[in-house]
Amino acid sequence: MVKAGACDKKFLMNPLHAELFACLVGVRMAASMGLSRVILETDATLVKAALEGDEYWLSAWSGIITEIRLLLMLEFSSFSICVCPRLCNSIADALAEYGSCALNDDQVMWDDVHHFVEGREASDSAAANE
């Protein structure tokens, strides 16, 4: 994890839309940082299915899905999309909680996320191995 952020977007229709929007922002950020490889982790299996399949082609989210797919294919030498069980996602939960409390503006960005990761990586790894 290199950067993290949170935002308050009133236009989001549902949790899937919020997850896809977060993926788009993260992929854009990784591309702007010049990263060549990216692993997109989500706890939403629908996000992985939407980004890898064609079921959502005519949905309200087709534009954001297409943009994410194109960015992944054009900006990175390799990428993967992984589903991380919610039980193993305490870092993302802590960031979301902190961001929701810290929002005074439209969005908040953190360059140094090490204090969120400390102590949680081990517990997430242990939960994944159970």
C-alpha cells in the first residue's frame, strides 16, 4: 500500500458503484505515480466479476468499468484483480473509518499510511491462513 484516500460522493448509487469508483481513483493514482505493476484488491466479488466479465456491459456502471479496464491494460505492464475476504481486510476498514471521521472537504489523501498498516498486516495474514 503506497497511498490511501477517502471521499464523500453524494452521487454514488450503491455500494458496488462506490467500490468501482474507489478502484478507478486508485488505478488513476497508481498510473500517475508511474507504477508498472498493480494488484487491485477488493472485498467485493462483484467488482472482480464486473472488471473481468461482460455481464455489466449495458449497466449503469459500464462507463466506469470500461475506464478501469482500459487504464489497467494501457498503463501497466502487468495487473491482477484479487478478492480479499472481508475478514482479511482490517486495513481497508480502518482507513475507511478514519476517512469518514476526517472528512471536512470532498476528499482526504494520505501519502504515509504506515501507521494504519502496523499491527494489522499480521492479523490480516493470520486470518487468511485460518
